[in-house]
Amino acid sequence: MYNTVIDKKASTLGEVIVTLFEHCNLACSFCSQNHNSFKGVESIPEKYFAIKSVYEDLRSQNKEQFSFHFMGGEILSDQISNQILNKIEDLILRCQQSFENSEFLITSNMVWSNRDRVKQILDRLNIKLAVSYDPAGRFNTKQFEQFMGNVEYFKEYITTVNIILTAPNIYKFLSDEITGFDYLYEHFNVYFDYYTPEKNASINCPTDIELLNIFKYLSINYPKVAPINKYLSGETKKNLTCQRTKVISADGEIGHCNLLVGGNYRALSHDSRDKMEAKWIEGFNCLMCDHFSRCGLGCFQENHILPEKSTMEHCWIKDYWEWLDGTYS
């Protein structure tokens, strides 16, 4: 029903997350994966055909550029063998040779010690890093030191630093308890992404008031981070903050970010994207909102799965727009 309305706001970028396997050297509280599992390792070469299918589907939707994020688990972990890494290199190289107008990135938590091996991989593939950073639910002291050391060492290879808007992360920022973030903000493009529900969602999923507060905080203190910069510049008029990301799971299943949902919430994620988008539009009466024409909207999935986190009488983004107009007009 609302496809045309939403499509007009959709980005021309086709974003694809390719999960090669679930095994990871960390155990972040917000992640739905089984970090001890090597599921997906045996089918790394075959994932090319899933990637090709997604690429062709996005081209048929008139996407103009493409961004492929290869991730685990943790691909670059010291625990991953050279044999597995060779398969990953072969897969990425094949994709680079096949898909036009495409960016290829490796997503990493940057907690590993074999810098020489990582540098050789990045140089052979001529590929950059997307860094995953979680200040609240990830690092012990040693891991944080390793993270910051690797970020500094591989500074020229890093294109973006991504942070998930979990409730604990929001609390950390609003309490000014974020060690090292000023360095990340100064040197890299930083992106704050919406949280995907998993088994700990009652703790990790923020309320609408918490989202409103962190957007205000970032607007004042870190205005260059995305998507805040798009709100401040007016770019949200033609760009949803939701990228309608395509996901290829460790077992080769193709879907949207619903494949990243975990715990008892997974069943709710199988509702169609259209249904989730309609629930947002109708629930917040978006078409009657004074700000709709310039709004990037929010996370349809989070709102669909955890409606109890919406505690305000209206959409929190409406309050954010009115705050922006009053602060920066």
C-alpha cells in the first residue's frame, strides 16, 4: 500500500551483508549469532551464487551502486586458519571481478594480534575495513587496548566505524563514559545504526525517548556522524535511514535484516517488509505529519517487533525535527 511512498525515499545504494560464518572471538551481548559455531565455513565458495543473485535482484530494482560487507563472526580473528582465509580471499576476488559499480568491505571488531597477516590480505584484495565498535557490551581492558592499537595501525584502511544504538550504548554516551570515541570521530566516518532484536532485547532495545535523547546529544556534540549529518543537512528528504539492507546468512539464506534477528523474536521477523513499513506509516500517521516530506523515518523492524518500546504518544522523530527547527533555525 505504501510501497510508492517509501520507494521515493529509498536510497539508490544497494547494501548487502554477507555473513560467511558465525564463529567469533568475542561474545557481544547484542549479537544473535552462535559464536562457537563454524556454520557456514564449509560453504564459503558457494556463497558467490547467493551474492550474484542478490546483485542481479538489486540491479532490477534500479540500484545504481552496491556495497558488499563481508563479515563473520570475526573473519580476521587469530583463531581462523589460513586455509579458511584463502577461501574468503578467493570469494571476494571473484566478486570484485564480477560485479560493477561495487564497493567491497570487510567488517571487523579489530580484536586480533596477527597484523602482518591482516595487512597482506587487505593489500592483496585492495579492500578496506568497516570497523564494528561497541563501547558497552564488548571489550575488557586488554581487548579495548588491542582494538585501539589496531585502529591506529590500520587507520588508512578504515572507511567507517559502525556503532549499534543499543540502550547500554546510549546510556554510555549520555553519561560521557565513552573512552576513545573522540579519536574515532576525528579520524573516521562514524555511523550509528539501529539495533536488531535478539534474545536480550528487553535490555538492549532502546525506548523511543532514549533514541530521541541520543539524537539530540549527537547533534550537539558529534554532528558529523551519520545519520545525524543527513538530518542536519536535509538529505533525509530523499534517503531513508533504513537502507533496506539485503542479508545473506551463514547458511546461505537470502533475506533482509530479519535474518539477523535472534531469540524468541525471530518468528515475528518473518512478517513482510511491506507490513512492517505500513505499521510505521499508519501507527505514527506519517502522511499527515508536517515533517514527512523531509523525514528519513526510523527502524521499521525494531518498531514492529518491540512496540512496547514506543512509550510516547507520537513518533519520537517528530519531536526531534521540532527540536532541530527550534535549535538550528
